[in-house]
Amino acid sequence: MKHWLLCALAASLSYLPLSGQQANRPDWVRQHPVDALNYSGVGMAGISEKDYQQKAKQNALSDLVSEIKVEIAAHSLLSTIEEAGSVKQTFAESIRTEAREEIENFRLVDSWQGDNEYWVYYELNKDDYADFVEARRQKAIRNGFDFWYKGNIVLRQGDLMTAIELFSKGMDAIRPVLNQELFCSYEGKTINLATELYAALAGVFDGVTVVLNPATVSGTPFQGIKEPIAVGVYRNGNPLRNIRLKAEFISGSGDLASLSPTSETGVTALYVRNITSKQARQQIGISLVDDAFGVFRKGTYATLFTRILSSLPEAALTIETEQAQVAAYVKSIQNDVDMVERTVKSLLNNNFFNVVASPSEADVIVVLDNKCRKGNTVPGELYNFIEFFSTLGIKVTNNRTGQIMLNYSINDERTLVPENKAGSQGKNMAAREVIKRLNREFVRELKKLTFDRSGKIPERQRMEPDIPLPVIAPSVSTKEPVPLVSVPVEVPEVTPSPIPVKKAGTKPSKAIRAEWFDGVFVEFEKLTMLGDKSRICLRIINENADDCEVDLYSGNLTIVNEKGEEKPIVNLKLGSKSNNFRVTALVVPKVPTEMVVEVGKLQSVALLQLKDFKGNTIKLRDLK
């Protein structure tokens, strides 16, 4: 390393007028010393710094070590392995850094302190350093050989994990001298210890196999595999003990028990607790737990073993799955929002169930209880909100045994809905929040189910209705109950009068009203006849805070009469605008807008379907 900083500093000082302090600067401060017999190091620290003398010493030793050139010997490990080109520089710097911590016999030549600076000068005899390097090389060979020898013995005994640990410690022992030739004599022959240790680690998985017995099994959905699968780990036919393994589904899904380390015979057992996938053929991959081989991932020489973990031995268990799906019957005790029940059925169909129409053909009964209630008003900055609380219970029961397989519930899921949204729309928004949780949680719970299909479906199921008949409670009168009369009462005679006949066109007692889209409602008023035409009179009511535009096209309207015949549209009227083809109007909040649909003569409307250009659709039935 060139001492350009020190030289630049010395040069700059040479141009300054020589004050008393500068005149006293020693030559080794002005110019870095050069000595053929010694490595020289000069270091400086500011007096204002904490422990400035120690810092100056460390800087001087770093400067001294920078003069030591790390030579890569021709037969060293760094010269022989393929990856050496990319790591030589890294190891050279590491060797220099460790040398600074370990070198001895360096001596302080001189020190000098100015007003603001403290300087030190150290040197190390080159012959002394060569003796130090050789002593360190001999020590590394002895320690490294000891780990290599013991590692080979335990590997032959089937203890792969201990062998890896010993080989890696051997690499740690020789790391400071990887740039040198590490030859030694063993059993009458000369070996290169560095390459032997590297080859031992690089080839530690050579000949290692994972064997399954059996390699293919049959499985049934929602059941485990009764017999365990034997998993053996061998190296060149010899069992390996204490090997940690992991198993996971490569294709398909299910629940697996954790694998214990291999025994003295090299064998452990794999238990398949459950199968939850629809695939006809599924596979479970078994491989060595690579977390145990941290030596290949970290450390200063980990780059030498980047390819090792890519070749870990593994095996695959094949499961041939029976394709008979589990039949599920869904029964709702209460269902406030239809989309929740539809979602539950969809999730069942997509996860190895087949939803059927009758409990008499079902393997499992799924009972659904879905409630949604309105809560309080919550003030907001721009507008208020209404609380909606959703409660959902799903119970899955084995129809053969009556065993409850799953009890899943969502309790009082809170959803805030803008106050201007209608009740039905608010329930739908609350239902969507419940569905998000269903998609995350319910499927996960389904995959935990185990199912016993032995036995028969009870015959009693054939006698029960698919949906229980509702019990209608007697109406409650607001009047006081009629008192019991204990004495005879004379009933006066009355003259019956004719029964009054209601005139045609009487306005219904309760308006037919439905939500068209967010906060916009359509209300039926009356059906009138004029000559050979009929007029369906409606009102559009906007309960939002802002205006909205309604755009109607006669081709998007459907009118079906009491005979099931579709009637053509003659004319449309919306507010003050009228047209037989298309009409548009602005509907302001809280002000009903008149709408009249004119068609051919009819007695009643079985179906009125409105659809705007945004696709919002509404259906009104039985208009008279």
C-alpha cells in the first residue's frame, strides 16, 4: 500500500514556513521511512481524541501490515479450486487483518507529540515475521489434521452431522494460512491438508440417499394414511443417524406430522395425518433440513461452498387419491344476506366437497346461522356512519355418526356504513366484510378436518324435510284481552247490509318500493288504463346527499303482463322529459321524481324490470 496520505501531509508541511514546532518534527514524520530489513509503520492521532495514543498505535500497525504482501502459493487451496478467482482478494485481505492481531516482536522506534497531534513509529523485522508465519502454518496443519482425521472416522461410523462439524472446524483452523502450501505426511504419503479438508466438506453428501418404503401409497380425502411411511437415510449403503429431515407437499395439500431425527439404523417415520386436496395424484417431498448446515451459509470461507446446498439428497412420496368427493348439505337456520350462503357453498365446492340438495344423500350436514343487525350512529367528519354487526355460525356434522367436525363462528363483526346508504345496502356491505374473513379463515379450518366415512347415512334423514317449516307465532293484539263472561248475554238482532265492493284503481295500502342502486329507490304508485294503453306510474327517490343522474333506454326495460307476455314500450316519461326511445333526468335528494312507463293495454304487471346504462337493475313484481 502506498503511503500517499502521509507523503502528501509531509510534502504540504515542507512548503510551510518552519515554525519552532515544525522544525522539531522528526524525519520519519515528514517522510515515511523505508527499510530493506524491516516493515515500517507510522500512525497519527489527534490529541483531542479519546485514547489517542492507542489509536495512533493501531494506525501504525495497520500501516505496517499494509507493507506485507500476501503471496498466493502455487499449491495452496486458493490457487487450486475453481472458485478461487473470485475469492482470492477477500482471503488476502482477511489474512492481512488477522496478521495485525497476531503478529509479535514489533517494536516502537520513536514517538512525537505536537500541539495537536501524536505520532508513533513501529517496525517489524522481516526475518522475525517469516518465522512467525511459519510457526502459524505448522500450528494450523497440526490442528487442521486433527479435525480432518476425526471427521473421517465419525463419518465412517454413520454420524454425518458430527463429521460436518469437525471438517468445518478444520477449515477454521487453516483459514489464516489458506494462501500457503499445507503439505503433511500421513501413513507414509504426503497429502495437501487444505485440499483434503475442502474435498471432505464439498463431498460430504456424495453417496447420500433418502429411501422411502413404500414410495407410493393410496389415500382418501379428509383422512390420514393409517400406516407410517419409513424414511431411511444412507451413505453408500451405510445408515446415517441423527439426520434431521423435513417433509412438505410438493403438489396437493394436507397435514403432516414433524419428522424425528433418524435413529441408529438411519430410519424415521413419516405420518400423513390428513389429505385435503382434490388432485388425483399428490406428492410429498422429503429432504434434509439445510438449516443444520450453517457452515455452508456463513463464515469467511462460505463462498467456497456455494454449490453444496443445491445438491442435497431428497425423495418424493406419491399419493394416489381416491376421487369420491364428500357430499355436503347446507341448511340455513337464519340467513339475513344471501351472498354469505352462496360464498359458503362456493368454498365447499372448491375444497373437495360436493354440495347436494338433500340431507339423505349427504356425508356431512353444514348448518348456517347468519345474522346482521343495525347498531348506533357514529359521527364522522364529512358524514355520519351506521354500525352493522354481523354474526355467523357454521357447524359441520358427520351425517353418519353425528359427530361435530367443525364449529366455526364470527361474532359481532363491526362494519361502518355511510348513513345515506339504505338498510339492504348496508347489510350487503357488512356481508362483504364477513366474506373476506371466510375466505381467509374458513378454508384453513376445512383443511384441518378429518372425516370417517364408515357406516351408513341414517334412514331418518329421508323422512325429514330439507328445510324446517317456519313456526308462525300468533299475532299480538294491542287491545286488552276480551274478558270472560260468566252470565248469559243477550245478542241483539241486526239486519245485514250488502258487502261493499271496492272500486277499481284503489291505491294499495302499502307502496311497493325497492332500492335500484346506492341510495336510490323506485316506488310504485298506480297502474292506470287510458284507451288502448296502460300507464305504470312510479316515483324515483334519491336519499343520498348528492344529486344523481338517471339514464333510461326503452330497450333496457322489460314489461311482462299477467299472461306472461312481454309488452313493448310505447313511451317513457321522467320528470318533465318524455321520449319513446331514451330519456335522462337529474334526481335531486329528497325530492321524488315522477316516472311513467306507457305500454299496450294490460290488467296487471307480473314483472317490471328497469336497467340503466351503468347496468344497475331492479325488478318489481305483481303491480296492480
